[in-house]
Amino acid sequence: MRIITKNRQALNRQLQGGPEPSKKGLSARKVDDFLRFSLFLVGIGLFYVWNSYQAEQQIKELEQYKREVKELKSSYLLKQATLSAGTRFSEIRDHLDTLGLKPHVSPPYQIVQGLDRPASWQETPERNPGQRFESERIETTTNDTTEIP
């Protein structure tokens, strides 16, 4: 039965004008399948090469960022050390000495409003022109207890 059905199929193909299936050699379908498969493999190969290239580029970029972070960190630490060294009291005092400024020897005093200044300038008592406030008035005491012989 098989032989008869195969012969009928071959006969039908010949009547329809189609090629008779060949068991050996290259047919158009085999060539087409081979070309599709080879194009698929070429596409996979190109994707693999592109992916490798992208991975290498990312690794290079990552290494560049690591170097940049290391440089920025060292720059930050250097600037921080310079700033902390420059803001020490001894460094500020030495720098001010070179400019001719000296630190205060006397302790600061508190200005109390209403006690040091009069309410209005018309009520200002006479004072020394070098004196700014009444609290700056220097009290002088005389020692009258000593006798001159």
C-alpha cells in the first residue's frame, strides 16, 4: 500500500507541474532552511560580539569612575586637613600677628542700655571728647594721707 500511495503522490506532483522530491542533492527548500539557520547563527554571533564590546566599555568606564572617586576623595581629605589646620587658634593668632593685630588683654564688658547712655543727646553731660560712654570714665583717687615733710 505504501508503494502505491507514494507513486500516486509523485504522479499528482508531476501532473500539477511541481518538482519531484529528490532524496539526494540540494533542493530549494533545503537551501532556504540552511540560509535561514546560518543567518540566525550570524545574528547570534554579532549579538555576542556587540555584548562583549559593551561589557568591556562598561568595565573601562567603571574603572575610570573608580579612579575619579579616588582622586576626589584624596582632594577632599587634603582640603579638609588644610581647612582644619588653618582654623586652629594658634594658626589664626600667628596670621593676625603678621598683620599687626593683637588679641585683647582685658576681658570684654557688657553694655547695658539706659545706664551707659543718656536718654537723649540733649541731656548729655559734659565729658571728655575721647570718652565714648559714661562707664569709660576713669575714676582717679588721690591719696591725701601722705604728708610732705
